[in-house]
Amino acid sequence: MRLREELENFINASDIFSIDREKDGEFYISEERKFIEYIWLYLKSIGDYTSYGVEIIDTVKLCLKSFRPEFGKFLNYYNKSLKRNIEDTKNRERKIQFNTVYGDEIIKNKEGVDNITIFSTIASKDKNIQEITEQQETERDIVRVISRFYHIQRPDTLPLLSKMLTAWVLTIVSPEALSEAIFINTEVLELYYNKHKSLTSREIAGVHGVNESQASRTINRFIERLKSNSVFLELLENIKR
């Protein structure tokens, strides 16, 4: 209980709220990463949130951008936002699960009469569900490897790399595999969810004041390092896209 109270006090009184993210970008990113770690510790002290890594990090970033002192304590504001985001995720997962099990399963005989029951439908889906589960676990393993490589990159490269990497990784894994990712850029992810498209290299480069070729080199160097890892290559070969 004491640890929880100490974490609450530290988070609510954090210096990050007084940092100018425009003028002190690198320092802000460094403090933001520490802040997220404290949020993780706080959440571990109150429950099991291990399945909601993406939601936790996304909500931290969004709340830090939108929070104002007049809203009260940051954690109250954050907890309400996180609850909404987790519920949204659960609703999406329920929809995906329903579509996976029941979608397009009732077939017609020549007379147009349904000839497959809901129970035979579920039984026939067992093998496909197992394959989907294995695919999802492989995708999560890929994300874990990428996160480890991302964690050791130079801090000054992370803002650009985060956007480029998020756009790229969504071409090889599903968004549901990103629960443990530490590199996700919320802007790119939201664009993918809401409009089913991604930022281009040129658009990302323009935001960061570099040319497209420089942005491309950044992500290509990172991918080359990834592909030098035999574990990553093996996982990539197992992806069925």
C-alpha cells in the first residue's frame, strides 16, 4: 500500500508536466519513458494489466498531451481514459472473435435450406482457430524482438524511427499483436485504425524536417539490423500474410 501511495504521489507531481516538449524534445522523451515505467509499476500495484501494453502506453501519451491542471490529479484523469481504451479493445476483440468463429459459416444446400448447425460450425473451426492462435503468437514474438532492438537505439533517433517503424510493422503483423510494443507511435496507429491507411515516408520526413531519403535510411538501417538476427528471420518466415 505504501509503494502504491508513493507511486501515486510521484506520478501526480512529476516534473514532466513542466517540460516544454518543443524546446526540450530529447529531455522530454527521456522523462516520458521513465514516466511510463512508473505508470507500469503503479498499474502492477493495483491489478493485472499485462495484456494491455499498447493501451497503457497510448493512453499515457494521449493524456500527457491533453491533460490540464484544472482537470485535477493526473492519475484520476489517466485511469478514466485507460478504462475507456481497454473497453474499446475488448469490444474489438469480441467482434474479431465472433467473426472468426461464426462469420460466413452457414451454407445452403441445393434447396436453399441451412444444413450446418452452430455446433458443427464451431467444431469445424477448431483447426482454423488453432492456426490463428499460432499466427498471433508468432506476431507477438516478432514485436518483442523489434522492441528489444528499438530500446537500444540512440535517443535522438527515436521520434522519427517510432513513426517509420510503426508504419512498417503494420505491414507484417496485425494491430492486435502490438500489446507489448514500446515503439508504437499513436498518431500512425490511430490513422491506421480510423482510416485504414498509414503515413508515407515523405509525410513522416516532412514532420521531422528531414528529406525522404534520410527517413528511409533510418528505417532501412534498423531493418537490416533486425534481419541480422536469426530469431527474427525465423519468425518472419513463419508469418502467413
